[in-house]
Amino acid sequence: EMINYHDAVIYRDSDLYRLKDGYWLNDSCINFVFRHIEFEVLPPTLTQAVRDKILFLDCSVLSCLLLSIDDQDEMNEFSRGLNMDTKGLILAAVNDNESFESKSHHWSLLVTQKSKYGIKHFHIDSLGNYNERAAVRTAKVINALMGITEPIDLKHLRNSPQQTNGYDCGIYATIAAKLVALMGLGCKV
């Protein structure tokens, strides 16, 4: 049995137990939380034009981009599908998975901000600099999606809250996404 919420799907048997203490969130759970933030947490008074400037990047789409797309024409197709040219704020849950055969061990958040001054990336990691390399890879992919060829402008935020166990990284990443989205819209947090 599955739960579908704005195209975010979690399965009762394989995903819901991950919400218990001691388990880490998988990409389905994180994507579900991203949709919840997008449709339930962001103020309903926001215009659609403002909402359209924010992208909570689906974890499975990001995995596909990182692990199987290396052609700029394919990147351009994805870019059009995601309406990347209209986005001002992109929130992406980053993991350290480098191949389809490997498993990831940690989630962090990459925030991409686009303004008239260019593209800036900010990395929020609840485990020090554990995902630093993965954040750089993800920032390069997001730049490619946006047609940016210049070197990435990435700042690792070292003063972010740190987890005290080995499984709450997904919670930290989604809470950071919620706070960044609200603050980016000028909402009180």
C-alpha cells in the first residue's frame, strides 16, 4: 500500500518505519517532506508566481542527474522540464552516493540562490564537512542545469546545527530546507 502526496510516494511497508527513532530517512521520505513543506508549510497567501520561483528538487531526479546524465543536451531537457530558468531558490537534499551500486550514508542540504548577481550555493551539513565532496558534485550539476559554465560559487556553512547521532541527518536536512524556504520568502520563522 502506498501514500501519494502531490506526486511524492511513500510505501507503508518499506518507508514508514523510517520515521521511527533510530532510523534514517530515505529519498522517498525526504521528497515527501519536501512536498509537505511546499504545499502545507509555505504560507497559502503566496502567489503562484512566487511559489514557482522555488524548487524543492526531487531526490530521485537529482540521483538520475548525478549518476546517469553526462550529456549537456539531456541536461537541457531536464532543465526545461524543471523550469530552471524561472527558479530563484533551489533546495536539494544531497547524499554521498556515487554509483547505483553503492549506498549513501548521509544527507545534507544544498541551497542554490539565483539573483541578478549570479548563482550562489550554500551547503548545510549536520555532520561537519562529511558531504562536502557530494555538495560540490551537486552544485556542478545544478550549474549545468542552469547553463552556467563558470566555476561554482559554493560556501559551506560551518555553523549549522550538528546532529548527535548517526541517523538524524535527513531530519536536519529537511528542517534546514523548511527554514531556508520560509526565510527566503521573508516569512517569520
